[in-house]
Amino acid sequence: MQINWIYSEDVSCKLKTFFKKQGISRRLLAKVRYSDGKILINGKSGRKIDKIKKNDKITLVVPDEEFRRNVPPSFVPIKILYEDDNYLLVDKPAFVASIPSPLHPNDSLVNRVVGYYQIRGYRGIIPHIVTRLDRDTSGIVIFAKHRYAHALLDSQLKEHKISKTYTAILNGILHNNHYIIDLPIGRDSTSLIKRKVLFSEKAKRSKTEIFVKERIRDNTLCKIKLHTGRTHQIRVHCSYLGYPLVSDTLYGGTISMPLQRQALHCSEVVFWDQFSSQYIKVKSNISQDMMNYLK
């Protein structure tokens, strides 16, 4: 893989300073140095201590990544919402795990992306999953195609700069059109997987914003924006508010056919693409089972 930049600043700087600003880690530079990678300035071999000036072309040749053979490919087709040289955004169906596990070793979304890469004949590209969804939640999942793209989005995740919006169906009728829930979430000591609103030093600050879109029968259709990304955050906050997700039995929702899983779908993501210097915005329509429930 080859990454190119044109240095546009009027003031010259050392190459290592430039790389730091671009989010290139020392670990990645070490891999370049001690593997088959290259650092080039205007086509000639460069060192981290070299100075670069305006309009210099910097090239980083990153060696191919080694694929882990313990992740078998699944050739179940995937729905691609967006793809370029650096990122792949996939529409995950409900009841598919995001990553392999002892319970789902062969047909997670990662397995399916591995299969897709093999079919397309991609070489030196392995799936770096950036965002994950619960097995029973549908919608957009972001993959990076190389470790550098992954590192850039990881930084945005840590700084809560990747915008994620969900569509949810809640039990009950919300009276207001807009809610902001800013309450800490921690582990529920009575369960291995459950979380709850917890006023403790062990809990993490969690902020959820709810926009009511439509009131349908005894339910409320909402757009929900995450300002933080805690495990089960939407499910916990909606349950605490007194309006759990339809069919979310873990957090107090009632099973409502034809929905056999929590009524939650990741419907939009927005993130800054440092390679093209523009925002990437991807949308996904809610899944068929949620549409059928709303009819």
C-alpha cells in the first residue's frame, strides 16, 4: 500500500513531525523501516530527521499485512453502502455477530468481509473493524482497509468525532419531541452482559440525544444520536427513561411480532476522511422487520 501527500505549509519541518500530525504512529513507522516499506521524499529515499518544504511529495510505502488464517471466509453476500481504497461500510443484518466468537466462529460480519475480499482478489488487505453493533442490532458498520486508516478512525472514535445516528422504535408514547439523557453507565453486578445507569466512580459518562419522528399506535419512532459510545448505551438510557426498545427483553421491552430482536438500526454515520479532506456521510434504510412492524 502506498500513501501520498503534498506538503502545503510555508514553513519547513522535519519528516517525523509531519508524520505525527498525519496520525502516523511510531509503531507503523517501525514496521515500514524494518519490513519492506519505504519513506520517499520527491521519489528519493528519506529519513525521519530530514526536513521537508512546501510542495514536496511525501510517499509512505507500507508493507502488506499478514492475514490471520484463523478467520475463515464466509461467502454469504454483504450489502456494501460505501467503498474506496481506505474504507468499506457495510449494512449488517440483524442476528449476525460483528466479530467471530466461540459461539459464532465462521459467519460473523468479519468472516463475510474476508470472503468478499477473496472474491474481489484483494491482496494485502485485511478487515479492520472500526465500529461494532450488537448481534441483534442492524445497520452500518465501518471497516478500514489498512492499519493507517484504522488508526485515523480510532482517534476520531476516542474523541467522539464519528457521528452515529440510530433509528429506534420505543415502547410507549414519548410526550416531548426532544430529549437529552446525560447519565453515567456501568456494569450491572447481577449480570455478565447487562449495563445500567450507575452513579459510581466505575461508571462512564454517557450522553444520548433523542428526536421523536413519529408516534405510531402505542410506540414512538425516534432518531437517536450518540454523543458517547458505551456498550448498550441507547438500550440502557431508553429503558431508564421508561420507554425501552420494542422487543428488547434484556432491558424491559416486550416482544412484539414480527420483531424478534430489539428495534434498533444504525442508520447514519459521518466521519472525516483525512485522505480526501472531506466528510464521508453514509445512510442506511431501516431493516425490513422494523418496516413491517411499523405498517
